[in-house]
Amino acid sequence: MKVTACGANASDWERLTGRPAYARMPRLFSSGVRVPGSDVVGVVEAVGAGVEGFAPGMRVVADTFEYWGGFAEYCAAPAELWRPVPEGVSDVTAAALPQSGAIALDGMAGVGAGDAVLINGAGGGSGPLAVQLALAAGAEVTAVDNAGKAEALRSLGVQRVLDYREVDFAAEGRRYDLILDLFGSRRMGAVRRALTPGGAYRMVGGEMGAFWSAVAGMARGADRQGRRAGLMIARMGPTHLPELLRRAEAGELRPLIGEVAPLEESIGALTRMGAGEISGKLVIVP
């Protein structure tokens, strides 16, 4: 497949830097592939023997996590991972959906009208999609990120934006029905105190201490107030792609594209993303 766009994720940056330590684990299962990039959009050039439903010239998208290879001119991955891209969805938009969209959909599962929702790390790739899903469900959203991303988050309709360097959401005294933490740095005891009775804390990734605390919290289950705090493992791969593409085509989900960078400038762009300097999604194009 000839690549036309590839979305950058925190997993790409973590894979390149080897931090946090758990980011080194996928290297054990990636068949020696050294090229990062997993949210891949492109045009089919050729199909393998026995592959049905695809033909040269088709636009397709996949989450190639475990196979990687998206930051390149060409990418190959098993046929079952790919889905057609609707005509009304651009390459850049489609590339911003697979991994970020899966995290947003699973992270906002069960959110309803009137719920108090906090999204930490809201200004990256997944956060803006999660914000849109929560607002569409009628939730009251608090978004947390650095101050440089506040304007972009407010443009999505967020009622309350916090600078994590100025406010510790777990210590300010407010309570939330759901906290989606896209980069956790707190132990579960601290975040449970920021939940309403019956509330849930879902951590996607973060510092090693917080990561293991979340794993233990997931195993422990709910406390006496019915509060749950633990690690969220989003369903990657093709599971969510049809819904994400449908919503994007209908205008129900609009990825916040922070930067589109050419492949030859990808190292600098990824460095800016890793430093939190890009508001929204980084997309790499050949």
C-alpha cells in the first residue's frame, strides 16, 4: 500500500524513546520492524494471493499496531486490519482516527447527560475526540493540559480548562463521575478521592509508578463507595474503525489537527509532540 498519511501517537514517541519502561515491551512482539507509525492511510498498490474485498486504487485505513511501518512511503499489513475510507473523509482526517478514536470511544463508554467528566491530557490526539463524545452525550467537561492548548480546547466547547502545572485536579476538591487520564502520574488512592460515589477513573498510560498502581487498582475492583480506578486497555485494531469513519463522514467527530508534517521532518515534529507543543493530532505525510 502506498502511504498518503499516518497519524502520530504517544505510542510512537514512547517506542522511539523507550520511556516509560513499559513502552519497550511491544518491541518484543513487532517482528523486528523498526519503522514506527500505526495509524496508516493509503492507496492499495497490490494484494496478496487469496485476499478478497480489496483492489488496487482503493483508499484504506488501518491501525497497524504490532506491525507498525506507517512512517514510510509504503506499508504492508494483514488484510483483516484495513477498512475502506469513505469519499467524504480526507486522508489526514482518517489518519487521526484509529488509535486516538478507539481510546476516546472506550474512554467515554457509559457517559450520559449531566455527568461530570474530566479528561487529563485533553489537548493531544485522543483528548479532543473524547471531549466531543462527552459533550455530545450531554456531559459537563473539564479538560486538563498545558496552558498553550487551552484556546484549542475551548474552541471545542469545553466549559472548564485547567493548566496541570497550576492546578492538581486530584487535590482541588471537585468530584467527577468519570476521569479519563491519558497520561497518569498519580497513585490510585489520590484519584479515587476525586471521584463521586460510583465514579470511574480510567488511565490509558503514564509514569511507571502510576501504571503499576493502576494495574493493582484494576485487580482490586470497586471500593466501598463503588468507585473504580484502574488501567483502561482500549480495543485497538479494526473494531472501532467503521463507527469512527461513519461519525467523521457525518461531521459528528472532527479530529483536532495540530500539525501536518512531511516525512522528512518527522523527527522534529515528533519531538515537538513529545514535548507537548502541538495542540491536537500530529499527522505525518510522505
